[in-house]
Amino acid sequence: MVSRRIRTPLLLAAGSSLLVCGLIACDMNEDDPGADAGPAGDSDAGPPESDAGATGDTDAGPRSDAGPPGDAGPPHDGRIAAFVAHGYAGRTTISCDDGRTWVADQSDDDSIRCFDGVDCDHHPGRAKGIVYDGEYFVATYGWGPPGGVRRSRDGVDWEVVLEGTTFGGLAIDPGTGRILAGGRSSRWTDDAGGSWSGDVDVGLGGGYNVRRAGYGGGVFVLAGNDASELVISADATEGSWGPPDAIPAECGANIQNDGGIAYGGGALVVLGGDGVACRSTDGGRTFTSTDLGASIGSHLLWDGAQFIAWSNGQVHRSPDGASWSAEGTSPGVSLGAVGYNPETGTYVGVRGGWNQWYERQELYRSADGTTWETLGDGAFEGGHPIFGITFGRVLPSEECPLI
């Protein structure tokens, strides 16, 4: 990895007081019992088994005819199709050849090794979510100690647009472009972080913080520690938040790092790391649950035709979020963060599980979500844990030129 290139603006939006954000960070440490790294699968502590899945709205839309799987497609409006991954200690890396090779691998501090004397789970560079609004990739960092929100048009140069903040995830309304930075005190932006709202009290019950954010079915969704701490809003503004009318008690567990929130085919799905999928077809007012019978290690995706997630050695699929099938993967991989290119049908995923980073970190690529190839030497460099992978289009750069 190389040193990060970050630009910090001289003027941030009103309301981003470092004093206030410092108090939020203190609240995080008090609320989050996972101050120790903890074993794999503990959603309150330790790095992800997963990503995000990208967090946010993962409705990729229908698959296009941009070319067969593996063909990244032609340039579009001077931009290049790309996967952007973000991870711990402020790590980012991009692929502009449909996941075959990864470049611009950088972090805030290449000298540290996470969980080797450094608690990267409670760290200013702890990755907590990334979304794409059609122009910018926007990512939030910080858990426990405050971090901030950054944006980039090329996936290489990142601009800080908020400082001293701690959010549980990002979500985007693809219709309006509104991005929600979710927390007990949330913020939203209509211009990819150029300006921000003031703090919004989302009325989250219980003693925990927001663990995950998503959008679908016309509502933003924030998930706390379980179903009693799930709230929805049509526009993310003050006074608009409230709980569903009906949701099973088993919904939303272990969602901080695994599973996630996705929308597609008229259904909003909240999938916990424990394998319970909760589905709503009425804009988040009521939910019903289905147990997949396996612990989920990846983030949840909607790939334009189905919901899809992975447990250890299995892929789980559903066309509607209610009925699910399971199939063994080849080889029997354990996936963490996953991303999907709707233009080519390509999936990419990083090896999941505890302590699967640095020399043990592997990246995989698949045309169907079942059969995976491991990227060889020179295609991907192991490093700090990766939390999320999302797809979009980047401006050309030295690392990712327009050919």
C-alpha cells in the first residue's frame, strides 16, 4: 500500500463541532461493549466477517447488455467502470478491469498491523460504509474515536467533507441522491457531502448505537442491536423517524458487520448475521421473517434479479426475500465483503473470517456467485481488513487511465 492522498477543505458545514462529535465518540465507547477485538462473528467487536455491502441501497437495477461477464464495458461520459473497496485504517483500493486487478491501494497508516497492538475496530479509520451517487463515492470512517466522511470522484484522491464524526453506516436514496449518515444523531446531504444538515435525532430506542443503514421501498432504514432498535423514515429529516408497525423480535441481530439491508423486486430485506431475513413489501411498515438456517458472513446484495448472500461454503439466493435456496460454492470459500457489477454480472469478494488479512487476505472473482477464482500474485495485495466493496464509475487517473 502507499500513503493516502486526502484533501481537507478549509470550511466544513455548520454544526460539525468537534466538541459535539467528541461527545458522540464517548457515547460510542460507553454503548459498544465490544471494546475488545473479540472472536469472529461477534457483531459488537472485531472486524467484519463481511461489506456491503456496500451499505446503503444495494438495488443495482436490471442487468444490462454491456457485454459478457468479465467485460468491463466501454467508457461512459469519460468515466471508467470500477469497483471501489474501503477498509480499516482508512484503506481504499480500486479495480478498473472488472475485478481482475486492484490498484491505488492506500491507507492512512501503512505502518500498523490491525489487532497486533492496534484496535482497528475502535479507531478513527474504522470503515463503516460506502455508497455511490452517480458522481462521487462517499465513505464514512470512525468507530469509538471519531473519524469523518470522505468523498472521491476517481477512487484515488479523497476529500474530507466532515470531521470528528462517528456514524454506523451510509445509505442513499437513488431517486433524489440524498445520502444519510446514520447514527443516533444522523446527518444528511443532497450534494454528496458538499453541505450537510444539522444533527437529526432518529429516536432510536435502547442503549446501543446505529449498527447499519440502508434504503429501499421509499424509506431510509437504521438498525440498532435488534428489532426493537430499527427505525425508518421517508426523507431522513427531524421528526420523520419511527419504528415499524410490526416486526418480529428476531429481526436485525448481528447486523453490524454481516448481512445487511437491501431492496429489490418490490421487497425491502433486513438480513442479520444470524441468518434471519426480515422482509417488507409495504415500505417498512410491517415485516415477516425467514430463517436461512446458516450464519451469514458476507453482506447482502440485490443483483437485479435476486437477493444474494454467503455463509461458510454456501451461497444463499432469493427472488423475493421470503423463499431462499442454498447451494455449495466451488471452492468452499468463506466470503466477507462482496461487490457486484450490474453491467457485466461479475461478483468480487474478499476472504471473510477472523484474522484473514495481510498475508492471509485473498480476493475472489465470480461470474455466477457460485464458482470462484482466487486472484493470483500481482492482482491483489493483502493489507488492512476490507469492510465494503461497491461499484460505480470513476474519473480517469494515473492508476486507472482512460484507454
